[in-house]
Amino acid sequence: MNPAFEKAIAAKEARRKRLAKLPIHKKIEIVVQLQKLAAPPLKAQARRTVVWGIGPASKRGQDEE
């Protein structure tokens, strides 16, 4: 196999293992960040989007403003 390809696969595997070890609240924060990134292009296509009202910027038990 190509050494560059092997290096990329190894890096991908290492990243997945590192993410798997994160606590659940950190994983949820990552999902919310991805939802926020995906929302503008989806809204531009008139698609329904949902960004969870949780994460580091919101207060527990309250919706984001």
C-alpha cells in the first residue's frame, strides 16, 4: 500500500480512539457544534434544521436565546 495512505488510515484510527475515550458531555458538545455548522447551508436550501439547545454556551434547563 501507499505509505501516505497508510499514514492517513493510522491517523484516522487514532482520532477515532481518542474521540471514543471522551466523556459523553464532550461528545454531545461536538454534535451541537456540528449542528451549528450544518444549519446555515441547510436553511439556505429551505431544509428543516435542528440545533440542540444544549452545550457550553447554554445554561442547563434553559433554551438558547
